Amino acid sequence: MTAQQQHFVCVVCPIGCEIDVVHDGNRIISMEGSKCERSEEFVTQELVEPMRILTTTVRIEGARWAVVPVRTDKSVPRRLFPRIMRQLRGITLQAPINMLDVVVSDVLGTGADVIATRTMTRE
Ligand code: SF4
């Protein structure tokens, strides 16, 4: 594969370094702009399979609000976000729900659980 140039924003820490990378598809040839070596693992993972924490909401009944915020408890492949969102749209929880309760375990076989990030009491 011929060399390509690509721009990344490192999400490993809050600094968010902007990194210009020359790569051949899955191997870094050179990179500029990162402030530490952790970016190398991040960029390599981005080239192979971008991974992110998914945050969204799920419907809930019997609580003060109609939805409860949730997130995956670890990064999952970003390409699976639409399928995970479809699965979560089909779920309606019943209050009460506690923060960190598992809403979906091992979502789509990723090994990640979808967990509630807020406690919702029954109203
Ligand atoms: S390159 Fe290092 S300092 Fe920059 S955002 Fe990534 S982890 Fe943080």
C-alpha cells in the first residue's frame, strides 16, 4: 500500500494532541505533534480498529425522567456503534436503576457491559 497522510486527535489524555501521521495502512511510517509515546499505541489502534467508549441514553419507565444516561464500561469498536445504538433503542428499563447497574452485559460479544451512569429512583 502507498503511504498516506492522516490527521488524528489523541484521546488518551485530556491534552488532546493533534497528530499528523504518515502510514501505509496499518503501520506508522512517521508522526508529528504528539507530546508523549502513548500516542503510538493509540494511532496504531486507530489504523487497525478505532475503539471508543459509547455514551448514550436508554428509555426508562417509572422515573422522574424518560431516559437514563448509560455508557460502555470499556472501549468498543467504533464501527459497532450503530448496531449497539439499535439494540439500546429496543430497551425500556424500569425504575429504580442504580448508577453502575449493568443494562446490557457483553454487548454484541465485545466483552463490554453497558452500564447506567446515574441513579434513577422510582417516582
Ligand atoms: S500524545 Fe500523550 S500527551 Fe498527547 S493527548 Fe496523547 S496521551 Fe496525551
